[in-house]
Amino acid sequence: MIRIMKWLILFLFLLTLAARLWLRRLNLAHLARYGHEVPAGFQGVIDAPLLARTSDYTQANSRVGLVETLFGSLLLALFLFGGPLAWYDRWISSLTDSFIVQGVLFALGLMLFQALLDVPFSIYRTFVLEERFQFNASTPRLWMTDLLKSLGIGSLLLALLAAGSLALVQASPSGWWLWVWLFFAVITLLLMYLSPVLIEPLFFKFQPLLNEQLAERVKTVMASAGLQVERVQQVDASRRSKHSNAYFTGIGRVKRIVLFDTLLEQMDDDEIIGVLAHEAGHWKLGHIWKRLLTMELVSLAICWLAWRLLAWGGLPDLFGLEPISFAGQVLLLGFLASLAGFPLTPISSALSRRHEWQADHFAVDLTGQAGPLARALAKLCRENLSNLHPHPLFAWFYYSHPPVVTRVARLSAAESERR
């Protein structure tokens, strides 16, 4: 029976991998069939040569993603089912008798190994693929500096989280699930407060928006939505990439708006206001706290289920393994959770798309016009070479935002109704 369970889990893993690859192939085939057609609402913004370049970019990205997925999946299967996990677990256990130190070393070792595996793909994406399509602005020195900073910050946070969680497990064997959940919830909130002022400035240079007229207009529009904006800033994203974006940071009553300098170059003031009005909609309609609350409730259920399964003690048997450490069993649980979560992806995507539609409607009501946001979305697609022809099934399964062609069509219809 144990051997059957091991092969059943491996089969489910391979089935999930096959489904992911099939969806990717379906999406690319749809792009090959319709990628030459300029969608309604995009005339004058995107032409045939740009569509061809967009298709090339999507295909190139997908090929790299395919290789990365296959490589990572093969290594993961070998690690879990081929014996290296048991060896790694014994090696970590031989280094120390401390329950907490063992867990921290276990987690850090895997994180650093994963980071090393990602390096070739990151180099290729940055200095070959992104360079070919004229997006890359980074240098080898800047790339290496970012990598070292990310590893340092990631290692510190992982060590603190692992040590804190394992200390709670050790202190309360019969009720750690609640305390670990509470610990992670507090850390999540702290990072939402601290990341904008402690972590993000380590990678980007922030400064007040140079266009003072636009900054005042942004504050006025946000105030009309009932949002107090402490600062409107721009960031030197163009040092690394030509891709564009804008976002809100901070929680509570005081918010901060950050605009990529690339976005400021690509859009006029009305379009920027449209994008920010959409983001304001997420705050005003409670999408941020609703997502956070949902995430915490799911995390609570996962912590409870993990506590029950780890207390059961039969997880290693399911994988055909001898008894392994607590940290090793948590890894097995994470793997099983990823398999169980894959079929639920469309539910999460659908809820997110619903919030995006609501934020679009909010932006139109707030600004009194839909045209600027529609033009902004079209420009974002043009400048970022976004796929305008995703397969409906692929978009239904994965897309957290509605397909941009559909969004622009709805916004254009709303603009016509207002005239």
C-alpha cells in the first residue's frame, strides 16, 4: 500500500505538470492563429509589425519558461522520490542536535540551492531575452548587486521565520498551529509597514514626483475617493528595465503612491490618473483587506491541517521514506499542498478578476471618464509587449486580471455611453 501511494503521488505530480504544459501549448497555438489580428480598440496604438514583435516576445518567454519548468520539475521529482531528500535530511541532522537550528539550516540550504539553480535562467532572461527585445537596462554589476541583496534579505527573513516557528512548535507541541499562524500573520503586517521604507529603498531610488502639478492632481483625485496620500513618488525603475508600472504601498489611513519613471514617459497625465484611480478602487472597495483576510483564513486552516498531519507521523511513509525530521516533513506537506492547490487556481483567478472589474468601474465613476484608463491599458500592452490573444481557457485558469482586450472594449463602451 505504501509503495502504491508513492507512485500515486508521483503520478498526480506528473499529471499536474502535463496539464500546465498543455495549457501553455494551447495558449501559444491560439496566439499563432490569431496573433496577427489587431483587436478592436487598439487601432492606432498597435500595428502589424508590433503585433509580430509581441508574438515573438511571448513565444521566447514561453520557451524559456518551458525549459525552466521541465528542469525544475525533474529536479524536484528526483529530490523527493529518488533518495536525495533522505540524504540531505541525515546530513543536516548530523550537523547539530538542536531542533531549531536543524530546521533553519534545512530551509536555508534549500533556498540557496534553489537560488543557484535560478541564476542561469535569470541571466538568460535579463541579458539575452530582455536585451533582444530592448527591455533590459541593467548591467552585470547591478544584476549581481541585486542578487546578493535579495539573497541576504531572503536568508535573514527565512531564518527568522523558521526559527520563530520552530521555537513555537517546540514550546507548544499540542497547540503550535495557532501560535505559528499568529506569528506569520504579525510578520506579514509588519512587512507591509516596513518594506516600503526599509527594503524597497535598498533596490530603488525614490524621490518626490517631479511633476508637481500631476502630484497635486493625484492627491486631489485620491482625496475625492476618501484616501489620504502622504507622498506621490517616482522611482528609477529604468535603471533595470524598460517595463512600466505603478503601485500603492502602505496600509492604514496613510498611503504612498509610486510611479515608475518609465510609466511617466509613456503616458499623459489623464492616463496616469486613470491607472491610479483604478488602484484607488482596490483600496476603497476593500479588496486589499478582503484578500488579506482570505489569505489569513486559508493560512489558519493550512496550519491546523499541517498540525494534524504532522502529528499523524505517516507522511514519510507516503513517499516511501524512512522517518525524517520535522523540517523534512514540512517540505513534503508543502509539496502535497501545491498539488492540491493547482485545481483551485481558477477560483483564485476568478475572484481576482472580479475585483479588477470592480476597480475599473470605480475608476470610471471617480474620474468621470473611461477613455484615459482604456488608452493607458492599451499603451501598457504596447510598451510591455503583452499578449493580446490569450486562449480563453488559459486566461480563465491563470489570469488574475481580465484579458486586456475585453477590458478596453468595456471601457470604450462605457466612454461612448457617457458622451
